Amino acid sequence: MKNYRKELWFNTKTRREFINITPQVEDCLRESRIKDGLCLVNAMHITASVFINDDESGLHHDFEVWLEKLAPEKPYSQYRHNGAEDNADAHLKRTIMGREVVVAVTDGRLDFGPWEQIFYGEFDGKRKKRALVKIIGE
């Protein structure tokens, strides 16, 4: 069995952002030369997420509105975690959106359903962060 590992780095310009990382993950799959197996992509920071969904701007707006209702950024004083930091909401948003995805690899391609894409979700940005791509198979 072969394995492949690569880190994808991000430095968002805003506190919250959704980035379609499907093309970078597909590049990793080509580099790996793995034809059949599994591809894991996970956020390496506790205030970021990796998830699968549709690449549609209205949906991304809806995610932002929904997450802000569930875990509003402000007032910072509403969270016990906030003291030296102001990112308790980002931890909660990550928990809701999830840490990782696993996608089947079939015939050297990510085996997606219709409209599926992989996203990196940043909830406490404006600094360098990363996601891990790990591919195993033959």
C-alpha cells in the first residue's frame, strides 16, 4: 500500500472565509499516483474546518448567517473562553462544520457525488494555517 502526505497552507485576509480546495486536493492525488484508496483532508487548527458541499455563493452566505446565529462572534464577553483570546465563537463554528472529510479514490479520481467540492473553512483567520492531505491506497 502506498501513502502520500502534504500540507496545504492558507493565510486568509478576513476572520471568516470558505475556500474551495478541491483543485489543490486533486493536484495532491495526481502527485500521489494512487489510483484506488482513500483521501483524508483535515484542518490542522482547532478554529478551522474541512467539509464537503456545493460551491455556490448563496449557500456560503447562508452558512455564514447560520453559523453567526448559532455562535455569534460578539459580544466577546458572552464566552468564558475569551480572555486573552477572542475566538470562542470560532471553536464552536469549527465543531459544527467538522474537522475532516474522507473521499474515496477510484481510477485516480476523487469519487464525488454531484456538485460535491471540498472546502477549507476559516473562522479565526488573518494568520497562517494549514490543512493536511493524506492519501492511502494502490
